[in-house]
Amino acid sequence: MLINSDLPSYRPNCLYFRGDIPCRPHKLYGVHCENCEYFTPQCGIILIIKLGAAGDIIRTTPLLRRIETEYPGSPVWWLTYTPDVLPDTVKAFTPTAANFAILSAMNFAAVINLDKDLEACAVAKQLNATKFIGFTLLNGKPAPCDVRAKPKFIRGIFDDISKQNTESYPQEIFSICGWNFAGEEYVLPTIQQEPVPGLNTSAHGLIVGLNTGCGERWTSRLWPDERWEELILRIKDAGMTALLLGGEQEAARNRKLQAQTGAIMAEPASLRRFFGIMNNCHIVVTAVTMGLHIAIGLQKRVVLMNNIFNPNEFELYGRGEIARPSQECKCYYLPTCQNSEYWCMNHLSVDTVFAAVERQATALSV
């Protein structure tokens, strides 16, 4: 029986140390802390709060690359509703009472809250940290933590100021943290390429993924089905392969398009499998959706159909372009179209989108 004097020492300040179970170096190599060559000093933990839509979380991941240099040796924790989109290097927490208890017991090196809503701001307000970055709660309402967060905050409450913005979203969030954005890429989880029935990646030439939906809420971004049908036929005539992408909400539309055009359809899949399915594509045509940010993260060529958002907010990393309707959109940041005169997405022509696809195909062959 071991007595206290016989017990080995341990190093809770090691990056690998868990406390609840054996660390990875011990499981792999049987080492103990006092003679472990894998010891890596751990600095304070960084917590990112970004609860919302999966696409928003994915486009926030460039911060992880900069945190590595600004906070070397600091693990990153992340509070979110969609942990599946985060890389394995991040410790993800979902908003539960048990997890709130864990977070409340911590003293973080920094809390970075990039959500301007009551829930996220209230959580940030209750935590302990050396530094708070982003947004907090003041008099029952979201508020900027400091002057660096104020420009993004102001853009969120005044449409006319938002329309004047010339910064991409990564530039905005890097500025909030006091850093300059230097083209840091998204960070995705480990992706396995998923086979799609009927798709032969070696024989089908350039594969153009068509992400046909935009969610049930944001219907103002929908492109008419007949335009998708015509685009598919143009893609096939040009010797490329059209691959229909989407989730359960797009399944009925995609099956109809498949029947009408003979396009290949990827059946709805889990979130991680959807990453792998899209990884078959060379070019992705999409509205502003989670699929857009997956495509950017996978470093695909992108044709982005945008009408209701400031086009400057999208960072395509030089691998794509934005196709816009010829008629002005009058529904800035509105989920449903409020224009009784015309539907602006009816004025985004197939010619415009297909010409963009051709340019991206040419860029791939250069």
C-alpha cells in the first residue's frame, strides 16, 4: 500500500495534464511527471464565447491561429451550441448548467465574447478573467467591453453605418482583440473525404458543388429553383459535374433538381460528413450559409451569391468572387423580403453566376 511519501509527484501546470484521467504521454509511453520529456508548460486558459450559427463559429476560427502566437502555451476553450465544427485542438463546451458551473469556477487569462446577444453577454459578465474582450452586459443590454469593440457594436445597431463598413469579418474580430488580420485561414476539424454515390472524382472532371438552400429563416437569400436548373444544365454542357449539396431542408428541392437535370445529389448527412462531402468539390456555388464557410475553410473556389449583406464582410482569401443581383436589394440584413416591387434574387441571372463559375474554373487550371 502506497503512503504519501511513496506517491509520485505531478505537474498540474503541464499542457497535457488532465487531473481526471491519465494524460496522453503517460498512456502512450508510461512516463511520470518528474521525468517526462513531454512536459509543456501551460499558461492561462483562453475562453471564446461564440454561441450562434455554425457558419459564424467557423468564420471566427482564424483567431485560433493568432492566439497560438499571442498566448503561447494557452489552451483554448470555446462555448458554443455547435461544437462539431470546431477543431480537435479546442475544448468545446455547450451551454448547460453543469458547464456554466465549470466556467464560473475558472479564472481565465482572457474571455473573448464575440456575440452581441443577451445570453452570451450575460455569461461573459459572470465569469472571472484577467482580460475581457468583445461584448458584455450593461444595464440589461449588450455593450462593448472597450473602445476596440465599439466600431463593431455601432455597426450592429445602425444600418447606414453598417453599409459603410469596408472590413471583412476576420478583420473586425481581430481588431476587437487588438490585432491586425494578416490573412489567417479558418481552422476546421480533421476532414475525411466522403464518397458520394454516383460521383467518380477521378472521372468527372471539375466538380461544382451547388449549395441550394439558405435555411428556413433567411428566405430573402433564396435563388429560384428554375435558375438552379438552368445553371446545372450549363455546367454539364461545359463538361463539368454538378453536385447538389444541402441538408434536410434542401432535400426535396435537390431531389427535384436531380430528377429534372440528372445532376448528382449528395443525400443529407451529419455535419462532419457534410464537410467531407463538400471536400469532393473544386468550386462551390452558395448563398451566405454555413456551407459558404465550410467551403472557405476547405479552401475551395467559391461563387458567393449575396444580396442582403455588405459584401465587404466576406473574406474569400482570393479564392472566389461575389455574384450580385442587377437590381438593388432593399432588404438589408432582413431574413424575409420586404420589397413589394420586385424580388431582387430574380435579377441574379444564370449568365452572371455561370460566368463566375467559368472564371473560377480557369483560375484552377492556371
